[in-house]
Amino acid sequence: MSLLLALSSICVHVEAAKAPEWLAPLLNIEPDEAARKAGGMVLWDEAIYDYSEEGVVEEDVRWAVKILDRKHRSMAQATVLYEEDLSQIRNFRVWMVDPKGEVYQYKKKDAVDSMSQMSALHSTLRGKTLSLEGDVREGSVFAYEYTTKVRTIFSERFWYLNSQVPVLRSEIAVIPPRNWTAEALRLNGAKAVERRSGKAYVWESRDLPPFRMEADGPTWAATRPFLAVRLLPGEQASPSRFKTFTSWKDVALWDVETNDRQIEPDAAIRAKVEEICQGLSDDWQKVKAIAAYAQSVNYVSINEDVYQGGGYKPFHAREVFARHYGDCKDKTALMRSMLLSIGMESYAVSADAGDAPYVDPALPSPRQFNHCIVAIPVEEDYASSAVVSDQWLGKVMLFDPTSTQTPFGHLPSSLRDSYVLIGSDRTEGLTPVPPLEPQENSLVRELEIQLMDTGLAKARLTETCQGNQALRERRFRERRSESEYEEMLAERLSKAGSSVKVQEFSFEDSFQENRTTLSVVCEMNAYGRSMRGKFLVFKPFQIDQVAPLAPAQEPRSQPYLFRSQSRRERSEIRLPEGFEVDDFMTPALVETPFARYEASVHVVDGKLVCQRSITHHGVAVPPERYHEVVDYYERVSRIEQTPVVLALSE
């Protein structure tokens, strides 16, 4: 698709033109200091949504940006989504105004048409894209407008305000059907002034500062300010095809409606269940066998009737079984169908696979979720890290059939510390998923090192990973050939400055226990540095060294996210003949509310024993306390840079 987009700015008929009436006055706006510093400014961001009682929405959009720095040239792109047979595009026009004021116009015929999701096997949701990135000069203005008509069941709109550059004006207007009203929830600190203009409900924002992404902070989608605008039918409102969600119970009931009709098992599914459960008498052994089969189904996405809710409705389980492929909701439907064939109750669960901790309980909407998993009721005494307590359904086990590296009884870390919605007619709210504990994401490393007087080290390394650290290592191994994995190991072990040659390795995966064990025999060519043959200097902790954080150039605006993890390391270093320890670090401890670091070096039976442990708790440190994070990493980095000095004995 990137090649096509590049061509779209070349293979078009460019015509000189005049700026439209709405754009012409904007060309005279001079950028202020904030815009110059940010490298651009959005001059205009406007959309009008006109809803009819027949379930059709007419959308009029106008947008313009002045680009002062070519680092923002990607903003010179217009994309209009549409769905075959359900929507149409009219009046799609694009303008580029060069720094000298020359205006060039492009039309719908100049745009590239493609599927909106290129990884999908088939999609009726498409997009027309026109990119002028290659034509951007400092001071260029890029603008577009379009009108679409869409037949849809969805009434709510998410209107994102701030951009990567300042926004001078942002406005959304909604014209509801007769006897309907509209309201907006302001999320993530969104600021907008509401007014009425005839039949329209209007929300306007002006002079919005740029929204910055920051290292180790939340994603753009999770924290960018936005308005959730929804329609509400009045007492005199005519029946409509539009779906409205005013509570989580509404969303849960819709989930039941879209999912539960798709799971009735047919004869082929029942036969397959009988086959894979043959010889298993225990119900949970059968459930595990079914879960493994659901994971084996190939992940393939097919998007049809998206504007009619097809993005949330799975194909029928019998179709998924026959094809042996499907996306998350399809794999969930098949697993639930197989469970139903052994009399096991289950639920479809809506989750967010990317920004799970940022699902907002104040916004009842299916659009907060992008993933579907399975919930199975369990007894009160059933113990597992994937078991959650639901206020209305009791204890349930969560399982993600899409995550092929995660064994039954465990959850990927991306779904922890979040809210999910269980699709049941008894559900009235969200279900909290507990955060990941450090011991559920642990690595234990043991090293036996023979150090030579030249600084060369021969090492035997053993790493045992548990939980989500094992999932990560398992993924690394599965996606690489033996030679590629060996190369990756050498690169990983070389990061401290030593040139590493891997001589042999073994990898053992205890999948059901969610544990991996890696053993490596290697040579580190520059583990230590010889000084005139009389001294040998090296750092005791060279693998995964903790580096300091650069202080923020500007006051931080986003929280710093610590990922929950536990790491322990123990090295036994045999010294070169004739050398003895001359100097080494004293035991050190750095403890904060969000992290703990401990390290020590001792001489035991003629060997140097180096130990360290690192525990990070999964917390978000507020931006006003970022200096504490910087201080933590600075102190730990200084400790790890403290060398051990060996001296040649007289």
C-alpha cells in the first residue's frame, strides 16, 4: 500500500485552482510561536453528521493543516472510508497550496482505492486515499473536504480533538432524527463548548495545544482527548435502526444478541470434539483439549457488513470449523460451540488487546473494545491467574484462543489490569481483571564464567522464564530458525560491549506450566579489559544493563508506565590464575514505591559471586513525579557501572 500511496502523489492530473470559500480566509493566518515550535498547525477541523430516521447518516467533513516542518509531511494525506453497497462518497476534493500561494486541486478520481485493512483476507470496508507527502514544502497548506452517505446501525461518534500540532478550531455538529436528542461525554480531559444551531447540537474547541507522545507512556489512542457523542431517542421518537447504548447492560445484551446465535454445534463439530476428547474423563481435561484446538485454528480476518455490526458478529461456528480459520470473535465462537457440545457453559468476552488499562467505565460502548475472548464459569476454589471474580456471574476463567503462545489457565499481559465485558443477560457492568504481578513475569538467570587474563570469558548461561516472560521468549523462538535464534542470542548477549560467539544452546518449553528454559555456552571476547597485564577491570552485570533515562526536555504531560516484572541474576566468576580481587562495589539497595533494585558482589571460596534482583510493579507514575523515575534509573545505572578490579598478585 505504501507504494501505491507514493504513486498517488505523482500519477494524478493536477490543475491550478482557487481555494474554496471556507479555505481562502485560513491561508492568511500567521503561525504563532507555539505552531512554529511544533512545526505546523491545524487550521480547520469540522464535521457535520445528519441522521435520518431510516438509518442513513450524511457526513460533511472539512479539514486543513499548515505544515511548517516536513517532519509532519505525513499529515498531507486524506483518507475516506466507505463500505461497498452501504455507503457512497460525493464531493471528495483535495487542495495543496504552496508557500507562494499557488493553489492546486485534486479530485476523487485521483485517489487510490484499497481495502482499509490490508491484512484481511477479504473486506467490504474500503478507503480512498490521496497522499501528497512528496509535494509538501515548509509553509504548504493541505486541505480536503468530502461528503459521504452511510447506511449504519451505529449512532455514536468519537470526535478526537488535539493533534500532534496545535489546533486552531475543531467543531463537530450532530443533527439527530426527529424527536431525538444528542449529548457528549468529555473524555481524557476533552474541552469543548456546547451550543445549539437550529436542529444541530454543536461542540466547538479552539486553540488546542499539541498532544505529545512520550517514551514509556500510554499510547496515542488511550489518552488523546475526545468527545463521545451519542443520540438518545425521546418518548415521541419513531422506531429506528440505530443502536443506542446508555448502560453497560445495553452493551452486554447486544453482545449476547450478536454472539450467542452463532455457536450451535453441528454434527461435524460434535464429532471433532468426541475425537479430541477421546479417553478424557475429567471435564477440565476436555476443556483444555478444546482450548488447544481453538488455538490451532488459523487467524484470518474477514470484514463484512461492518457498518451493520459485522465487525462484532462472528461467522457461525460451523463455518469457522469448516474453513479452519477466523479472527478472534470467530475462534471464540468455535470454542464456545465445542464447549456447548460437552455441556459446558461459556460467554463471549469483549476486551481491548492494545490499550486494556484505558477502557473507561464512564463510556458504555462496544467501540471501546477490539478483541474477543472466552469466559468459562469455575468453582469458587478453582485457582488460576486467569480466573476473575465477576459481580454478577461469580468466578470465571478467561482464555484467549487467539494467543497461540499462551497456555490454558494464563492470560497475555496485554489483557491484565483492565476491564472486560462479559456477554451475558445477567451482566450489568464491567469486570475488572487484576494486574500482572511481578512473579508472573519473571526471569531467573544463572551464569558460570571462567575469566581469562586477557579479558576473554567463557560462560555457561541458564535462563528460566515464567509467565509472560516465557510467552515472550516462546514467541522469539517460534518465529526464528535455529540459526536465526542463535544470531539473536549473540546479539542480545553482546549489548554490553562484548563480542559474543555462541557455541551451543538448548531451548526447552514447558508450555502447560508457561515456563521456558534456555541454556547457552558462549565466549565473550571483551568481558574484561586488561591494563598493562597487571590489572583486569570488568563490570559485574553486563547482560541487560540498566541505562539512565534522559531528563525530559519539557515538563512531562503523560504518566510513566512501569511494566510489572521480576528479574534475578547470580554469577559465579572464576578468576584468572594469579589474580585476586582488589576493589569491588559495596552492597547496594534502591527502593521506591514503584521499583526495587538490589545488588551485591562477594568473594566466596575464591570465586566472585555477583547477585542482583530487579522488581518493577505495574504502575503508572504521574508526570509530576517523573523526576523520581529519572532518579531511580540514574542511581541504578551508577551502581551497575561500578567496576570490579582484579590485580595480579606479587
